[in-house]
Amino acid sequence: MTIQFKSGFVTIIGRPNVGKSTLMNQLIGQKIAITSNKPQTTRNRIQTVYTDPEVGQIVFLDTPGIHQAKNKLGEYMVNVAHHTMRDVDVILWLVEPSDFIGGGDRHIIEQLKKTTTPVILVINKIDSVDRESIYGVIDAFSKLYDFAEVVPLSALRGQNCDVLLEQIFKYLPYGPAYYDEDVVTDQPQRQIVAEIIREKALHALNDEVPHGIAVSIDQMKWCEGKPGIYNIDATIICERDSHKGIIIGKGGAMLKKIGSNARFECEKMLEARVNLKLWVKVKKDWRDSDYLIKNFGYRKDDME
């Protein structure tokens, strides 16, 4: 490790569904945060680690999208996002390649004006527009805030992600590594498994169901007498009886599809075979229950 080693904390903020989790997964080269085309996919502050032994270490904090809260879970998610903007070394603000700046982005700009932390504007999804239009996006946002850097990229394709890492290191202080080189996340395996199951449910279900689901891992242990095989029991929590029927599907088809897709992803992550059993339970209005929010793994200490 060099004497000029840099290390620090970087938070990724932005409106829901701009690609924050996709970017973080791309930067660290491994899937940790779940992704979907539905808003409110990320609920916790997810901490991941990128280490270059010759340059330094970046601890990334991926946050829930900043949005108008409609229940206690929503308030929790927004508080987590605002909280991570404090006490970090660099803020990455992820936006889409449009020169229209709506109310959501203007709200974020007002929050950024309260901090002295360097802000890098990251214009994502540049693979979806022509190159010339990017200049208009840069101009529109730069009129409203003085960014330390502006980096256009495609998180999905990995385009210009190396440039973003270079720019981040530019603003980090010199210091020792916070984690060993082989550490990529602080998330326990049970939490990642729960999030993988939730992701597969988000992908498979109708729009009216996903916001109201959580996943609880009831059991996760090695299979006795069968090395290399995990037994995992999990429960998908929903808010309504009608939602339970949709999640199970006709003849259990939907639940089987979710389980099959989740099992494949879990086996890749755990590097082992997985026996996955899923159940579905109704907990009415769990998103407005402090007890149930905590019980399903959403941590209050992330927002205090």
C-alpha cells in the first residue's frame, strides 16, 4: 500500500429510479444493491467498498431516492437519504440526461446548498440520448449549482465509470483503508438474500403490489450432512389479502417464479446450492408500523 493512499466516504443521491444502485454495483464490480424499474427499490443505506491497492479506498453509501413521503417507511427512506449527505467527503448526484429540471431535482439542489461538501454531477443513461444533447443538460444544471465536477456516463454499460472513480479520488483525503482489500459490503448475507427475493418479486409483480412488500428471512443455515447446500426459509410480507393472492398466483405459479429466479441469484452470491422455501403473510399497514419497519430490517440508526 502506498504512502499516498487515499480513503473516504461517498454518498450517491438522486431521485428514485435514476440508476443509483446500478451505478454502485458497476463501480464495485459486484451486485450488492437490488435494481428494478420501479421507484422505492432501495430502502436502506447500503454500504459498499471499492479498493484500488495503488490509489485508495472508497466507501460508497447508496441511498433510497429522495421523494415525497406518504407513510412512515417513506419518511424513514427520505431521512436515510438526507442523513447520508452529512459527514461524507464527496456527494455524487445522479440525474437523467434531460435539461428539464423538475421539482424533485430542485428540492435536491436546495439540500445541496446547505452543504460545503464537493458535489459531482453524474449524468447517467447517456447511452439513451445523442451526444450533443448532453451539453444542454450540463448547461442547465450548472446554472443552478456550482459542481466540483460533471461526469456523463452509462452505469448500465460501464461507460466512463473509470473517469468517475478518478474524479472521486481527486477529492478524497489521504488516509488508511477502513476495510480489508477483499471486503465489498457491510451488508450481512441474510439481508442480501432478503433483498434478492424482494427484487425478483418487484420484477414479477403488478405495479400495485411491490411498494407494499417486505421479505423476512426465517431460517438460513447449511443443510445437515450435505456440505455446499443452504436451506433458506423466507416470508414475503404484504399489506392486503388481495395482494397475497397475486403474489402466490394461480396454482402457486407466481410464487414459484419468484422463488426460482431468487434461488438462481442467491446461488451465485453464496457460491453454493440453495434450497429456498417461500411463504406469504399479510401484515396490514406494516409500512406505518415502527415495530414492523424495524422488524423487517430497516435500521433506525441509519437516520439518527
